[in-house]
Amino acid sequence: MSTQKPSIPKGTRDFSPIEMNRRNFIFNTIRSVFEQFGYQPIETPAMENLNTLLGKYGEEGDKLLFKVLNSGDFLSGITESELTRDNAAALSSKISEKGLRYDLTVPFARYVVQHRNDITFPFKRYQIQPVWRADRPQKGRYREFYQCDVDVIGSDALINEAELLLIADQVFGKLGIDVIIKLNNRKILSGIAELIGHADKITDITVTIDKLDKIGPKKVNEELAERGLGAEAIARIQPVINLQGSNDEKLSTLSELLRDTTDGPKGVAEIIEILSLAKIMNISSTVELDLTLARGLNYYTGAIIEVKAADVAMGSVCGGGRYDNLTGIFGLPGVSGVGISFGADRIYDVLNELNLFTTATASTTRVMFVNFGGQEEKLSIEMASKLRAIGINTEVYPDNTKLKKQFSYADSNRIPWVVIIGEQERIEYRCILKNMATGQQDSMPMGEIINHIIKV
Amino acid sequence: MSTQKPSIPKGTRDFSPIEMNRRNFIFNTIRSVFEQFGYQPIETPAMENLNTLLGKYGEEGDKLLFKVLNSGDFLSGITESELTRDNAAALSSKISEKGLRYDLTVPFARYVVQHRNDITFPFKRYQIQPVWRADRPQKGRYREFYQCDVDVIGSDALINEAELLLIADQVFGKLGIDVIIKLNNRKILSGIAELIGHADKITDITVTIDKLDKIGPKKVNEELAERGLGAEAIARIQPVINLQGSNDEKLSTLSELLRDTTDGPKGVAEIIEILSLAKIMNISSTVELDLTLARGLNYYTGAIIEVKAADVAMGSVCGGGRYDNLTGIFGLPGVSGVGISFGADRIYDVLNELNLFTTATASTTRVMFVNFGGQEEKLSIEMASKLRAIGINTEVYPDNTKLKKQFSYADSNRIPWVVIIGEQERIEYRCILKNMATGQQDSMPMGEIINHIIKV
């Protein structure tokens, strides 16, 4: 066996202990808030049957699926005449029946339909697992990354939407990130399109209005004209473009404006109710009605939610909404759901940029005992066991080697406390406790270590 | 898009909330003990380059690798003449460059070599991730399953071995499973082989001695003869076959017996030292010297460790040992390591069989508020927020529907407490608290819920 220079596939990553501890800080925070609100975990296999995945993400998405070669003789059942270079597409579906999960939504839909007889609805589930996409890797875009999805399906109640706003509020509150939660409703967008007589142009309208901040109202109107809206339609949409003020003011204007449309009033009423429920739940983040918010428009049927970090110019860190036909493709129509998804990698970048990773997230180990060998080693081992027994993560440096090397180990592993038991200390049943952050060393009776470590 | 009957690839599994909560109980226990001893997490990608994986698991292992089809035009670079049915093996390595992780050991070795300049040795890492094997699925054998590995590399000290015994002791102690930890040492096995003049027959000898319990000493001696040991060799090995008594007695016999062999005395001394260190650390499980323990013999160079549940007839739930050349294949020779691996699926089965999954592991949700709509709903939402704020996972049933349906939801989701706030209760600022396990209902002032839930 020859020596290889080791590497990993492009677009994938190894995570070192320090990265893992930071990532776990994010995942644990998200998970604890999901569970606070009664959501329960599920997991699905990394590999799904390709017929579960194909056709669910558009033509482009199909190309980005990682396909797994059938095991055993993968060419069995293939005729020589099928085995030609220009038959690659057809061939690939014959030699691979499985693919790697592309997102958590389709596997969730598949799960719900497959297990519908065992599920008590409403079904509140969360799922934190990696997904794989054969995208061209670039800064911030990977071929393997985690998604953190939380959804409730089988309930139309708006309390669910309000709770999801609270979940976002709590997650980012615990992470220490100030966020603005943007809220919209597909029914309002439908109302606007109806109002101006262009139900077919919802997407054009929202995409254009989205540019308001960047290009100003004049250019927005020009672009709306380019996209096929007549002068009358553009005139009627002006109150929407010029919509300003507090959520209450906006909602009051919209309520008036959309009064005679089919869906508009329902959309306004839903937003009012959601905001009112979120208030009862004591939400602290700013929730902002934003009519330009349209993400996944063809998919969402009610609330649309997006969360942005207030102090960092970065895309959304969380988003989602209500959908009405998630499970239809697998034969279970008419199940309404609402959910949001957190982007762990982007949250990591935000925390990093805002310098919010504390030393507490650097290591899970609190204490290291220096190793002098002999009787001192044995006493250190004994003391370390005692610290562990009361829940303090503790290690003993395994080798009796140079002190400098031992301290440099503690340092690079971000261990906050080092305990030194030399011969003199052992005899007097004392120890020296070093605070690695400040460099301060204190000699104390053995029994006092615990007080110091817990107190400081 | 036609309706599909959804399914998942054979040998893979979905995990429902109740299964997830039980599995998380296992993983969290393992993780917390790993961290107690100063081990830090890493993660590696699901896909590795195939040249990292191939040739590491033997010919049989190579066949069990899941290979990932190259993305894009996977046939580009393949000539028509290569594209023939009888060229399947060569073809597969040209159309797939990546494979799914088969275990955590080879990716760990790859990681260490790839990042050796960033790692401070000794490197204490743990890794809890799924692996994939294209094995024929059967009861208890899956194509996707989790491994939980903990290893330290770059340290020869026997304190590491002792700590690993303690890790096993603590994990199973916390899980409530009585275990027997079996300990052996490759150097003792080498000594025995040397003693009887058959250094080449270590494997034959240990495999045969392993059957002692089942077939008795007479048949063992017959089989040793069949496997090519002469009468003199068999005579010399009798003290080993008849080895009995406490660890101390066995060690004393072995010490005498192997006195003149090259490796034997070192193996005995190592076991004595490991047992002594484990005692200082206050180990509570039985540790048993077992000369028939040989798992992965060609791999281990020192201690060999295996853990079995005491009260269930099941294979090992944990095992490992010391190895001396994990990273050699990737160009970094001479790095010694020691580690053990926990089998989560088998631990799950043991807990299940022993009825050790408590209701506490069934759900992370503690309280559900019944939903009567209107003012009662709003008050319930407010109270639920207060419970969450003090760390009690709480949900409000989202819809104002039949009480029976709401209770059956709480029941099937194993939520231990249900709070009922009807009109009368709202007016009097009281509530009814129902203990779902006992069925008992108590009316109380609103402020007292917390005491009851925490107390009971």
C-alpha cells in the first residue's frame, strides 16, 4: 500500500474541535428552543430512493443530486446497446437507484406520508441533519451542509406562526444576535395582484418592489412598466410602493386598499392575529411587515417569514412560511403546514463576524491536571476523578513530559484552568491553580479547587 | 407528477420522535462522558475520496463501499471501448471518485495526517457520526448506522487505557446497564505463542481458546491439534487453558509462565498498571482479564478491550484497544493510539430488552395546555410562555378542538402534564393540572403549577 497525500472531496469540510464546539453551541441552542415549544426530533436516512427526490427541485435541482451507484454488479440488467456515451442520462438512472438527501423538506413529506398511520396530528417535528448538493463550491457554499428545520403540519391555527416567530426570537436572543424578523403573507400579495388586475404577475411585482430601497420609486415604476404593467395598474399600486410607517399604519392602509379583493382582507387579518399572539408571548425582536418578502412564492400559501441579522450585512439567517400541499406529491393532499429553517453555516459566520464566540464555546474541558509522574500523578488522577464526579469536565495530561509542553497543550486546547500538584504540594495536600486566561497562579488547600473553579 | 407510494432504501431507517429521544438519551450520555474526560468532538464529511477508503477494509470491505457517481457528465473521459459490461469494476472507479464513509477510523487517520500541523498532540478526539455499508441487511444489521468512537493518539501512557475503561464504566453506569469489561493484551498473546514455539499461530490459538466455555478443554485441545499444534505445544499451553481465579491469580500465573518470553512480561505489567490506575479512578464495573479476547488482532498492539452487558445475551456493546500504526498508511508512521467504540444500535436493543427506557426518555415536552379558544387560549399562551421562560418545555395545543382529541395527542406524544384553563378557571385565575401517568387532576391557583410540575 503506497503512501497517499490525504484530502477530502471539494466542497466538503472537516470540523476541528474548536469549530465543532462552536457549531454545537449553535445546534444545541436551536435544538433547546425547538424543544421548549414542544417540537420533537426525527431523522431520515442520508440516502433516499431517487424516485423520491427526482422532479422535486426542478430540472436544475435534479442535476445537483448526488447519486449512489448500485452496489454489487451495477451493470447487471444493462444491455450492451444501452451502454453508450450518449446515453449517460438514461444510464445514470439505471445504475443508481439511490441519492443523497438534497434538503429536509422532501424527506419530511415522504416521512409523513409513509408513517401517516403512526403519526398523531398536528405533528410538530424538527430535524437537524446534513444535506448534499453537487453545487459549484464557493465562499459560503458547500456540497455538504446542515439544515435545521422546524415544522408543524396538520394545523391551520395561527398560533403556530406566532410560535415560529418566537422560536426565531428566542434562538437569536440566546445566541446574542440582534435580528429583524420580516413578515409577509401570500394572501396580501394575491390581493395586490388582484387589485391591479394582474393576478398572473405576482412574481414580477414582488421582485420589482423588492428593489425599492436600491433603485427608488421612479425606477421601480419604470421596471413595472417594462414587465408589462399598464399605466392604470401602476397607478393603483402606488399606495403599496409608498407604504410606510409602523406595522399598524401599514396594515390599516392595506386593509382599506385591499378591502374588495378576494384574499387581501384575510391576509391582513392573519398578520394582525399573528402579531397579536406574538405580543402575548412576549416577543422581543422587531417584527416588520415587509411586502417585498416573497421567498419561495410558488410554495407558500399564507405567512412568509424571514430573519436577518441587524448588525451584519448578510443574507437571511432563517426563513420559511405556511404551505398547503407539502405531502400532495406523495399521495396525501390537503395537509397544511408551516415551518422555518435555520442556516447554521450563515449563523456561524454572523457569530464569528460579531465576535460573539466566547471562550466558553471554545472547549468543553474545564480543568487539566499537570502530570509529574509517580505519586503526584496518582494523586492528580484521584483528584481529577473527584472533579468529574461533581460534573466538572477534567483531564490529566497523560504523559510525564516537559511542563512547557503540557501548558502549551492546555493553551491550544483552550482549557481555562490548570492544576499543578508537585511533590511539595502532594506532601502538604495542596495544589496550585492556574487561570490560563489571566495567568494568575494561586496555591491553596486541595479541597478549595472546586470553589475557585466554580466561583470564577 | 404522479403519486408515489413512498419508501426508503432497504437497510436504512427513519427514526420517529420516540426513537430519537431514546437514541439521543444514549448519544448524550456517551457524549457527556467523553467530554468529562477531556475528549473533544470532530466531524468529517460523509463522502471521502475513494482512494482514501479503498484497500483499507480488505477485499470484502471494498465491495461494501457505497460509491457516489461523479456529478455532471459522469461518462466524460470514458471511451466507448471501456464502456462494456465485462469492464464493470474498472468502470466503477472511473465514474465514481467518492464513496460514503465506511467507519470512523480511516477518516480519523486521514484527518490526523491532513491536519497534523494544526493538531497539538496528544490528540483526544471523539466522533459520533453515521457510517454506511452495502451489507446484506438483516436483523440488527443496517446499511446506515452510527458509530461513537473515542481515541487518543500521540501518547503511550497507560493512563489512557485506564481512562477508557472508566469511560465505559461511566457510560454504562449512567445508562443503567450492568456490564463486564474484558481486558486482554496483545503482548500476552504474543508471549503465549512464543512460549509454545508458534508465533505464527496466535490467531488459531485465540480463536480456539475462545470456544473453551462452549466446548470444554478436551475439544479445545483436539482443535488445537487440528490447527497444527504439536503435542508438546499443546502441553505447554495447558496452564493458559486452565487459567482460573481472580485477575491477580491469573496475572501471577501468567507472569511466571511467560517470564522468559520477549513480550509476555511487558503485557502482564501493562495490565497490572492499567488495573491499578482504574482502581484509583474508582471504577465500579467488573474488569476481567480474558485471554480469549482477540478482536481485530492484526490491528491491536497492546491493550484489547471489550464490554458486554451482564444481564443480556448479546454481543459486545463496546470494544477497542491500542494500535501503533493507524496513520502509517497516510504517510505518518509511528503514532501510537488507543481507543474504543460504542455500538449505539446494540445499546438501544439492550436498554429496550431490559426495559430501561423510562418515560423521561420518551418526550422532551413536559407540559401541554389544552386549547379552548378565545380568552382562555390567550391566557394559556401567556402561561405557557412563563413556563418556557423558566426552562420547562411547554406547548399549547394549537387548535380549539374536541378535548378528547387534545388529550389523545398529549397521550400519544407522552407529555406527562396537561394544564386545563376553562372559562371558570380563567375568571378565578386558577387551572386544573392533570398528571397523565396517574390520571389525577388537581385544581390550583395559577401560580402553583410550577411547584407541582417541578416537585413531582
